[in-house]
Amino acid sequence: MGNRATRSLESFIDFQNIMPKHYTSVADFKFHDPLYEEEEFNGLVFNSIFIPEEVLTQILSFIPPKELLPLTLVCKKWCNIIKSECIWMEIYNKGHTHRAKLLPWYVYYLYFTTDSFTNLLKNGNGKDGFKNWVILKNLGDQFKIEDPPKGSDPLPEGVPDFNGHTSCFVTSYYECNKIQEIQLENKRLLRYVMNKYRPQIAASEWVAARFDCGCEYKLTFRGFGPNYLPKEPNEYVDEEEIEDALFEKHKSVRFEQWAGKSWEKVELLVEDYPKNVKTLVFEHEGNDTQFWKGHYGSKMAGGVVKFLFESIESERD
């Protein structure tokens, strides 16, 4: 209760007066235009040898994307090249079979330098125990981590969702439920792209049953605005708060006894959402259907939450 009361008191703090003067909200932020007041050849002459801008663009495109942005400080010419669509589309084309879309440089920068389009979820296989997760219900014999999974097939090989790991979470005979909260408050560029380009959001996870016991599994994915309060272990989540979600997707799966032990992927897709989503909540829960002591419930691994780059429309469209 103490931590929750502290969080409630924070709502009375006047953040407007303590924010730095140069602070601009995501809603009001705009990227500046190219710096046209550049000297014609500054940044293109090396040891008295002139290098055309097109050639310099090709050279810079081989630099790792995370190291490019600091080079905008070299001169205005380099700043304009690096903050142009051309160089980032060239970088994209080097590693992809389909051609790059016409999009602002910062969308590609977000794509190459963050995990927004790969996986925002952490520790999806339990390799770090229950780190990054908040357990809300831990009934029966509670959550457990198995490596490798017992009573089911091993995790499929060569699937990027597992990051090379072989472990999984497993549930018991009463409900086991946990969440992972993905805070977007400090991911300002991502929120800017979300508000302007509306990329779709995909949430998924792999699930399996034991060969000898039936089980139930449910995946829920929600988005919340700025009023969402982070949860604490075993904290009750009331229906009124769930109703405050800006969006919600869910899917349930039931495995009958003796029905199989193979892994299958459960997928959710959020195609539309309002502006100002600041927290994403990934929730999974499960239990067995035989009420057997031990860990005979649903097994889950390879959770993923990502934005779909391919869903962003080209500015040509």
C-alpha cells in the first residue's frame, strides 16, 4: 500500500515547473528541415580530393546505424546527408530483398537502432528466472521454469522468438497469471512514430501441453494511457481498471488430455489504436484441466511484442 500511495501522491506534483525549458511534448514535437545554409564543398573535400555527395553517401551507408547520428556534428553537409531518406533507404536495401519505402530518416533510425520492431518483451523464456515479470496469481504449485520442457516436445529449433534458449514457463493445477509491462514514456521517438504513422502491433507466444494432461491457456494484450499505475506482485486488478484500457486483444486455447505435446504459436494483432498509448501490458495465464498436483498445466515460451515495420505506409502512397 505504501508504494501505491506514493505513486498516487506523484499526481500532485507540478511536473510542468520542474521540466527543463527546452522540453517539448511528443504531441508538439517536429523534426527540423535540412540545414540548407551549408558551404557548397565543406565536408566533401578530403586531403584536397573532392568526393561527390553521392559517393560520400555510399561510404557513410556502411557505418553501423547506431554510430551514424553522432557524425551529424562533423558539418552541415554531413548532417544533411545523414538526416536524409536516401542514406537510410540505402542501408535498408543492403540487408533486405524487398526495396525500401520512402519514409523519413528517423523511422529507419528507430528500425535499426532499437528493439521496437523486433521484440520489446524481455526474458520471454525464463532464462533470467522471473525477472521483468510481475506475478499476479501464483496458485496451485505455482509457476515454474523447465529447461528443457518436461512431457512435451522441445522448443522448435531455428525460431528467432526463443533467442536460442531452450527453457519455458509452466503452470500448475490452479490459475497462474503474470504480466510484463512495457513502458513507452521514455521512448519518445517510438511514440512520435506511433502517433504519426500508426504501425500495427503484434503480440505472440508459443504454448504447449504435456502429452498426458489437458490444459488451458490465455494470452491478453492491452494498451493504456498516462493514468496507468504499474502493478505489484499479487496485486488485485479490478475490472474498472481493465475497462480503462485504450485497446485489448485476447485469445484462449484449450488442449484436451492426450491431444498432443507439440508447440503452437498464439498470435494477436492490433491494427488500430488511439494516440498517447504509454504502457503496453502482455499477460499470460494457464492451468491444467485434470487438477493434478505438480506442474501439468500449460507451458509458454518465446513471447514477443513488436511493431510491424511493413505496416507503415510509404509516403508515396
